[in-house]
Amino acid sequence: MCEANARRILTFPAIRPCESVSPATLLSSLITLSTTISSYKSKTFYTNARNAKHSLRLVGNILVCLEDLRRHEPCPSRATVLSLSELHFVFQKLRFLLQDCTRSDSRVWMLVRSEKVSNQFRAIFRSVSVALDVLPLDSVNVSVELKEVVDLVKSQASNSKLGFRPEDERVLEHLRSVLDQLELQRAPDAKILKQILDFLGISSWSECNKEIKFLDSEIGSERSTAKKSDLDVLCSLMGLMIYSRCTVFTVVDCDKTDKTPVFSDGGSCREFITSLNVDDFRCPISLEIMSDPVTLATGHTYDRCSIEKWFRSGNLTCPKTGEKVTGGNLVSNLCIRSIIKQYCLEKGVSIAGPSGSNGNRDITHTTTGGSVAAEAAIKMVVEFLADRLVFGTSVAKHKATYEIRLLSKSSIFNRACLVEAGVVPSLLDLVCRRNPKIQENAIAALLNLSKYSKTKKVLVENGGLELILEVAQNGFKMEARQHAAGTLFYLASVDEYRDIIGKIPRSIPVLMELVLDGTDRCKKNALVAILGLLMYPENHWKALAAGIVPLLIDLLRSSHRSEDLVIDSLAILATLADNPDGTLAILSGGALHVILDVVGSTTSRESREYCVALLLAMCTNGGADVVRVLVSNSSLMGPLYSLLTEGGSRASKKASSLIRILHDFNEKNSSSTTRRPVHFQEQFVNVW
């Protein structure tokens, strides 16, 4: 991961050089570090520019001294090495600070924290002065000129006048006044807001959006801390930036952000991400996908809430190794957290919903705006966008639709405000437009809004079901059809609507068509929508009549099958197998050997659980012929035993029931035939 993503802003994880490092290596490393810092001369500092420039001049002068020292003092004394080691430690902090001051996505936050940043510069200058005081100039074999330069640098470090520029203070006051206006439910002064944005160099929609994404990330990190001291101001700033993005910038210069993470060497990690298994991200304690992974001293990683609960229960050991550990020594595993986030994004899956929903986010914190100012900003934005949807030009409607799509993506509060403002009927009207991009954004916004309980009723009452099915069947772009399927999934979470959707003749065939022809993300959304409809028993025979079983069996046979699609397909088959007609259709389709192949090849516990549920239903409803096939398949026993110990209580019971059926069948037939695989009988020795 790139270094900027490996730490929070204004944190400086500097490391002191090893005491055994050779003087020559230390000096060379310090020169390299100084050169890197000097390269920041070409970058723009929007705040604390004067302090940054003072530090760059200081480092430039020290760099001259270091290069001269390397030429004249090939083997520095111990005191010299001590001074250089301290400089190396301080310069690391300075490099981190300069990185933060030049980031293109954190300008407004750096403005708010400018006093803290200024104090950091002061602390660094003091540390440089102390490090140079230790340098034994009288005993160092260097030129008189160099000693004079060192004295000059020491004077610079001790006497430099660091602080805010008057313009920094003025803009910071403007920002505070704007936030105060928001807290009073007043729209910010447009002229002052524009001055702030211009000062920070935020001159486009995409630059403003970068600030929002950064603030969103900081809010997530801040919520995981104990004090949460910065949470209120972060939420207020985010609300202000969203207000600015929607009302100040009329042109969206970047409709799609780059979703491909980039490593520091510039290579794409998409192939790596897609090769991972979702089970790799499950907490060993809760078996749920980790949202805040932390690593113990033993090297094992757990979800923070699970391991903290473990420690609070009086356990002082690592759950996996049994080694004694201290509960306070939890290290956030930022790398794993980032990979989990990218996996969910790339695979288009969520923990409890279709692709396009952010299941890895703790939405319990999104029921409010986060602060008074943030809530006021969002309400003003929503009113602005609702008006544009009705009275705006075609271009304005397009932008408003996209903004609503973004606003509704992750916040319950945002969704509630949008629905109450009446945007759902307007979005349904835009779904019918002969514009592929508007249609995609409108249906994506409806997908996000449908996660909010009150939206579903509004959608259905405004004729949304037929419109959404029309997009699912004939949408201009596959992405739009994918979002339509996801919307049907959320609508199918209501019993009444499962019945209504199921009674529309084309609903299940349309979803099956997406499973057949769609992208993996589209297939997943369609599969979970079908699964939702099957929660209403009357829809079972409709799905069977539409030919759902052969479609799913073909999907399971595919050599390029995605594990997520396998799980969803098995879940549907297991649901259908609950009644004899469903089991008969599954057996008639030749699914038995396919299921056995999946059991033997999958590494997913969830897939195995569904397979066992299916096999148990087949034995119960299919009779001795099915049991005979299973008994002859000795490789089945390994996964069954595994579920006995590792599966959930329900899966364990099903595995136990299936083992008993196979065992009874084997015992019953053992007396009537001598041709019985000995190794199969031995599989049961430890069961009873």
C-alpha cells in the first residue's frame, strides 16, 4: 500500500536508527532522507507555507553540512553518530509532516489543524537545535567554513519565527464563521465560501470530492478511537464539503473514481484481490467478516469488538494459540482492513446484501448527520437537489441524480432526508429517460434508498415495481440492470412485496435472464433477489416452473464460477429442497454429483453448510437411491466431520443427521453384502 494510506494524517511513526548501524550507513541514509525532504520545494503548501519553507531552508543547509562531513570525516566519533541518529529520527517526522501538508485531499482539515501543525514545526526545530548542540564541532575534522555553516543552522533552528501567516488566520476565521452559520441553520455566505475554496485550491468537483472521501475516512478512523475528540468537527467539515460539491461546482469532471487500488510500485492489485477467499477475512471468534481487524503479539488477527469482548470475559490468552497476551496491546491491521474494503468493492458483494451496498460499514453511526452543522448542511443540499430534479435543466437533473446517488450510498440520515424531500417519484420519472447515464444513476440512487424502510412503500405506491423490472429486463447498460436487481432484493425483504413481485409474471424470468447473461455482480444481485422472493413459499413453484434448477446447476458446473455465486446458488437450491417437489426437480436435474463435487472442492464453510443441507434434504425426500450414492463417496466424510466441529449449531446438527443416515444405511446393508469398502466403515469409528 502507498505510504499515505498506511497511517493517519498528523501521526509520525518515526523509528530511531539501530545502535549497531555503521556510521557510514547512518550518514548516507541521513543524506538520502535530507534530499527527499528537499524535493518538497517544488510542491504546493496551502497552509503553514511559511513554516514549511523555513524547514526546507534549514534542511538544505544541513544537507550541505552532511555532505561535507562525509568527505572530511570518514569515521565519525560516537558523539557525532549520536547527533546524526537524533537528526535522522527528527527528519523522519519532518518528512511525514511535509507529506501531510502537501496532500491534495486533506486541505480543509489541515487548515483546521493548522495550529497543531505549526506546533509540530516548532517542536521539530527545537529537536534539530538539540541534535546540533550534541555535535562535537571542535573535535570534528572539517573545514572552518563548515563549522560556520553549522553555527548558522543552529541559530536558524533556535531563532526561526514560526507561526501562521495572516492570510492563514483570516481564512481559518472565515471557515469557522461558515460552520457557525450552518449550526444556526443558515446557508453559508456564498462569497466567503468561494474565498475559502479558492485559498485552498479546491477549484473543481473532483477536488472537492477528494476532500469528502478523505474526511469520510478520517471519520471512520475517529469513531474507532476512545475519545472521538475530533468527530464533531470532522462531520461538520464533511457536511460543508458536500454542500460545496453540490451547490458550488456545476460540472462533474469525474463521474467515476478509480476503484483499482495501486501499490507503491504502481502495479494494480485487482488480480490479487479477486483471487482471495472471503473466508480469509472472517474473525476466528465471531466468524463474521472483520470490520476493524487488530493483531495480537502472537501474530493472529481478530475483529476488535470480538477480541475485546474475549478479554472482558476474563480471558488473557490468544484464542488460537493459548499464549498469554495483554488485552491492551491491540495493533490495528490497516493492511488487512484495506484489503477487505477493496475485496468487497471489487467483488461487488456485501456482508448482508447485494453488490453496490457497503456491508462492511458500521451503519449504526449513520442514523444522524454526526453534528448539528453537518445535519443542517445535508438538509440544505437535499432541498437544493430535490428542486433541481423537478425544475432544473436536463444537465442539472443529471448532476442532481448523480449527487443523490452518492449521498444515499452509506448514510441512513441522508436517505431519510432524501425520501422525506420527495425525490423517489422524481427518480422514477428519470428511470424512464432515454439517457443511459441518467437511467443508471437514477436506478443506483433508488437501490441505495431502498435500504431505508420507508422508501419501499413509496416505491411500490408510485408504480415503481414495473419500472424497476423494466430496467432489469431492458436497461440501456448492464450496470443499470444490476442495480435494478439489487433494488428488487431490498423490496423482497418485505413479506407483502414478495407476494406482489411474485405475482408479476415476468419477475422471476427477468432475474433468471440476468443470472444467465449478466456480469458476476449482476448475477449476484439477481440471485439474492430470487432468494428473497423464495422466502414467500408461493413463489417456489413459480421458480421451478421457470426452470431455475437447471440454470443453477449449470452455474455450479461452470469452471469459472465465483465462490460468491456458488454460495448464492446453493442457498437457493437448499431453500427449494425444503419441499419434496423442489428436491425432485433438483435430483431430476442431475444435481447430486454436482453438489458432491462442490463439497469436495470448496474451501468455503458456508458453501459446505448449504451442500450438507441439500444432501440431507435429498436423502430425506429422495430415498435409498440417494443414500447409496452418498455411501459410495468416501470423500464426503471429511467435510461432514469438519462441520461437526467447526460449523454453526444448525450446520452441525445437519451434518450429524446426515452422518447418522449414512451410518444406519451402511449398518443395515453390511450383513447382506461382503463387498463393502472397509475404509468407509472405519470413518465412523470415532463418531458413536
